Amino acid sequence: MQTIVSIPGIHCASCEALIKDVSSEFPSITNVTVGLETKKVELEHDDDFDLSRWIEEVQLLGDKYVVHPVS
């Protein structure tokens, strides 16, 4: 499965690294693509992926990491 979210606060390689680091804690995520220019994150994951928990973890990184579901 694939989920795409928008995180307008993404602006640099460090942001990308932080999001990928948080995502690595979720075994059901098989691939993460962070678009610095598009401000979108594409997650490829298993059916049992807990999106709400992932959003919580990302938003704990700081105020600029507000997650908006796209698809």
C-alpha cells in the first residue's frame, strides 16, 4: 500500500533524515520518499501500518512538522 502526506515544514536534508529516522521505527513501512521541493512524503507500507501513530511520532519532532494527509 501507499500513503502520501504533506508536511509543509520540510525544508532541508536534516528534515528528510529526521522523517526517515522516525519511519525506520515502523517495521510495516517498506520505503520512504521525502520530496524536499514538493513537501510530500510517500510511504510504502503493509496493511497493518498505523498511520495515526506515525503522524504522532513525526509531529513530536517539532512544530514545523504538521502532517496533512493527501492520499
